[in-house]
Amino acid sequence: MNLKIILLILIIASNAALSQNLQVLLTNSKDIDPHRYEGVRGSPYFFNKFVKGNIISNGAETFTDMILNYNAESSEFEIINEGKTVQLDKSIYMRVEILPEGNPELELDFPIIFQRGFNMKWLKKFGQMVYEGTTIKLIRDYTVQISSNEIQDVGKTLQNKRFVNLEEYFLLVEGELISIKLKKKKILNELEHSNQLEIYVKENKIDIETESGLRKILAYYETIK
């Protein structure tokens, strides 16, 4: 058989397999109403625009270079499939990774990783894994709510709606969730060897009250724990 024909058959078979696998990811997916947030100021999305990401299913299958965004108001991921935006069924997948190399315009220093199921609190929603070590994790709980209030305008009452961003940070240590603030004293109080950590912070001029600085501290913490 002609080599070109063989290659064509392999390509067609591969594309068919990918299409079939994608249908698994799209199980129970829902079409998005483009007018659902009409009249609400701001955005419920984590990213300003849809980005490339990898979605890892419950069976550890990876769907690469999906065009996606995280809707923090609904706590759901949405993807663009065949020109249409759909909401995925979160019970199908456990993890989403947005990598620097796939999104140069984001200028990421670290991958942005969302995970669910790592704790009872996050069985049905995603947390952002800011630091994912072997003994300790730092999780950002990012949510968006719709705030509504009434305003008076020329003898009539109007509803003023807008998106409000909320966030909270947690340390996950040996299965225990510890709520923390990004404040130096509060962070060190929650960790062992706080004196040694404080020396490390000073010597390396680390801003512990930022996500990047806290990553460095937690990485060092795991070497001395």
C-alpha cells in the first residue's frame, strides 16, 4: 500500500480517536446562554480572555490545548468547542493546567493549576494550587459573587448589579486546612521552625506577603521540616 495512503489512514484514525475521547469530556456539558449576565458589570471569569489549558480527566487522560476559562461565579470551567462556548460537567475531570509555554501573552512565572477532590471542602469545586509540595500545599479559593443594590434615577428604581471578587488562602498540611492571611507574622505563626524561616526570608530578601515569595518559603520549609 502506498505510504501516503497509510499515513492518511493513520491520521484519520487518530483524529477519530481524539474526537471520540473529546465526547467523553463533553458528557453532560451545557450550552452557555450568552445573555445570562446581561446588565451585570465586570466579569465572572478568572482570565480576561479564554486561554489554552490542559484538562485531566478522572481516568488521568489529558486533553491538551483546550480553549478554556474558569467561571468563578458558577465554579465551573467553560471551553470553546466548534465555535460554541459550553460548560463542562466537573464530575468528568479533576484538574486543569494552564502552562506558561502555551500562553506567552500571560507572562506566567509558574503554571496556573486548578484542582478539586484534594479535600472534603473541595469535592465539588476547584481550588487554585498556588504551591503543591509533598508535605504542604497552598490553595487559593477564588470566587465571584453578584452584588445587587437599588438606586433611584428620575423617579424610578434601578437594579445595580456587579461582580465582586472574593479570595481566601489555605494551607493544607497532613489533610488539615488552615486559613491564612498573606501577612508575614500570621504565615510564620502557622509554620514550624518559624525563627529559621524568618532568617531565610531576611537573608534572601523575600517578600513573604506575595504568592511568589510564599512559594519560595514553602519550598524551603519542606527541606527543613
